[in-house]
Amino acid sequence: MTWLEEFAIVASIAVALTGALLILLDNRRLVLTTLAVQYVFVSWLVGLSLPLQVTAAKLVAGLIACAIIAIALANIGWAGQLMTPEAIPSGMIFRFIAVCLVLLAAIGLGSDIWSALPKISTFASYGATFLIAMGLLQLGFQEEPVKVGVGLLTIISGFEIAYTTIEPSLAVMALLATVHLGIAVVISYLLLIRSGEEPELEG
């Protein structure tokens, strides 16, 4: 048993905490920092099924996605008004209660929902469930491009943890890395469109 497997519970708890923080935080700098930290622990859980070199490539792709969004925010300004659906309560207390309830539901489902995947470890299954649950909750709370994009990236990260136990191939990892980068590019484009700016091309 490697140290990644021995301390996998740390990564499982960490993705639950980072997923919750991504919902509770409104500061864009903190959101991106938390997302980058989440990628570290997602890569840890992915590393339970993949070689370390492939796991490192997955981490680099995630950090590049964060950097793409950060560059767009640096161009338009980090401060911005969040677009919150009026039909859904989204105060801090309500979000905190919702996060706690969803985490409790994820804990109850985590050991059973991936039972059809015999190769997935217990902590990886919990981590995948936490991420997918938090990502879906994020999508329900926000319409702001950064928060919606973060929700999508969180869901895909959870799916990735589970799917790598089925198909641990380099081609699949490359495809999923492309999806992460593509979502980051779309988020950046939407931010620039909303700010009335056009991407600057360097000659």
C-alpha cells in the first residue's frame, strides 16, 4: 500500500471541504485559490488508479484551467457582481445549511452509489460523490460565469475520479483534461463578453 492509499481519507475529506467552500465563498480570488487546492486533492484520488506521472499531468491541466480563468479576471477586474437566481434563496446561512444537508446525503450514498465499480476504493468513491453533489448544488445557486464554471469543473472532477477506475487510459485522461481546459476558456470568454471587452491579440 502506497502513501497515497494509506492517507486517502485526507484527500476525501479535503475535496468535501473545498467543494463546500466553493459554494460558500463569493470572493473570486478565494474561489480560484480553493479550486486550485481542490485539483491537488482530486489528483491525489485519481492517483489511486493511475500512475503518478499521469496524475501529475492531470494536476497540471487543472492548474492551467485555473490560470486561464485568473488571466481573464485580471483583465476585467477581480471584483464583480454575482448573478444570483431571484427564485432561489442564496444567503450565506441558507447555503451553509444546504451544504451540510447535501454532504450528509453524500456520506450516506458514497459507499453504495459506486458499488458497481469493484476497483474503486472507498475513499475515492466518497470523494467522487462529494464532488458531484457539491458541483450540482453550485449550479443551482449561481448564474455568474465563474461560479457556474467552477460547478461544472467540480462535477467533472468527481466523474473523473470514478471513471478512471473503469478506463485508466492516457487517451481518456487527455480527453478529460481537454474538457477542463475548454470549460476554462468558455468561462474566460463569457467574462470578457459580459465586461464589454474583446480578447487582445498579441502580434
